[in-house]
Amino acid sequence: MFVIKPTYTWDAEKGYGKERTFNADIYALCYHWWTIEETADLFDLCQWRFWAFTQKELLTELNGSKSLSVERLEKKAKGFDDIIKLRETLVSL
């Protein structure tokens, strides 16, 4: 489950903003799906699943909610098993 909520902006001159907003242009969600504890390796990128969204796409997917389940992402969003494909997608957004 990914919990995604708006946060306060911050800059060195003004400090924290007054309103909570979604501040990133691009969001990358990463999920370590490997279930075999003896062979789990956080550094093995083949054991991860990735999703990439523009801010607009993410807000559409959230549809007023503050969370997204992995199951929902698997059904509705384009995911990546390959970090190179994720990188290419992020660069193209």
C-alpha cells in the first residue's frame, strides 16, 4: 500500500508554505515484491516492481484517495520490472 498525501512546500527564503500540495512533477513508486526471506535481496532490482506517473496521472489514479494498493496499480497502471525501462519512462515524462 502506498500512502501519497500532499505536503507543505519549503524553500530557503520563505520557509514552509501555507498550503499542502503535490509538489513533484514526476512520481516513481517502487515495491519490493520478493516473498522468500532467505533469498530476498534489496539490491537485486529484479525483485522490485516500479510505476511512474506525472503529477496529473497520479492525481487521476488517486481520484481523491490518499492511497494506492499494489493490486490496484497492477490492474490499472503500467508497471515496470526493469529499472532501465523505468529510467527511460521517467526521462520521457
